[in-house]
Amino acid sequence: MGTTIPLEAGPIIQPGLDELCVAPAIGVLAALDATLAAAAQQLHAAHPDLTLGGLAFGEPLSPQARSAYLLLFRCVDLRTAIREYRHVAIDNACDQLDLPF
């Protein structure tokens, strides 16, 4: 069996209260991140034939497996975008704070 397709964009985000105070949308995005991570794991479990080795050797994929393949990569892309948004939102909120120090 070949190497599996990368499923992870990192650990599921767990925003703290300080992050939620300055960027409440991160709470909803954290729930979406967890949902996407679970969906990717389920898709991979349902299609263990999706390996880099199998794909490299040109093994034909069923239409369902092709769709799962695309969804897996889109899940990772969305999870990565959520992390990028989190950093930008927190940095922007911190820049707008008028702190004396």
C-alpha cells in the first residue's frame, strides 16, 4: 500500500476567550474546521484505495473515489484558509487596540 493522501491542515483550532472577544467569527470557523477534519477522516476511511502510490501507478478510480479525492483536498484547503483567516483577524484586531504599552 502506498503513502496516504495528506489529510491534515494541522490540529483542529481551539480559540481562546481572548480570540473570541476580538473576532467572534473564529468560533463558527472552529466548528467548521472540526467538521471538515471529521469529513476528511470519514472520506479517507471509506476510500482506503486513495493512496499516493495507487494514484501514481495510474490505477483507475471509480467516479465516487474521484469525488472523494477532490473533497479530501478541498477540505485541507479550506482548513488552511481558516487558519489564515484566524491569524489575519487576530492581528487586525490587535492592531486596532489602543493599548498604553
